[in-house]
Amino acid sequence: MNLEKMIFTIISYSGDAKNLFMEAINYAKNNEVVKAESSFKKAEDKLKKANLKQKKLFELDKASEKITNSILLTHSQDHLMINSLLKDLARELIDLHKKLNTKKSV
């Protein structure tokens, strides 16, 4: 796979993960816990795929195929980093909404 395609794949998987994490949060807000957990799991899978592509970039760089930095590469790394953080925040928000919704039903 060429470098540019790898970079776009990271951006694509990361973007999909972001959308799914946000979807999971919205489901949790509406007390749709099963859907929230399903979306969260799908988002985690997308983020794992993005991380695997990033790992391949590291392997290419290590194998003396030095990768030159570009705006596109930086953009892909930014997407990946932001969505890794979003994963943690989404988990916290989903858990918080679960607790709030449990208290409302009592």
C-alpha cells in the first residue's frame, strides 16, 4: 500500500470512529444503552484499525524507508490522537448517562 493511501486510511478510520463515538454518546443521552454500547464497540474497532495502519507507518519508517512529514501525515496523526482522547471521554459520558438515567428511574 502506498504512503498516501495509508495516510488517508488512517484519516478515514479515525473519522468513522469519531462519528460512532458521538453517536454512542447521543444514544446514552437518550437512555438507549444497548445502542450506545454497540456504537462504542464499532468505534473502538475503527480506532484499532487506524492504529494498525499507524503501526505500519512506523514499521516503514524503521525499515529505512524514511517517511517525510507532510501536512497530510500531520492531519492523520491529529485525527488519530483526538479520537483516542474522544474514546476515553465517550466512555466517561456513557457511564455518567447510565448513572443519571438509573437515578431518574428510581
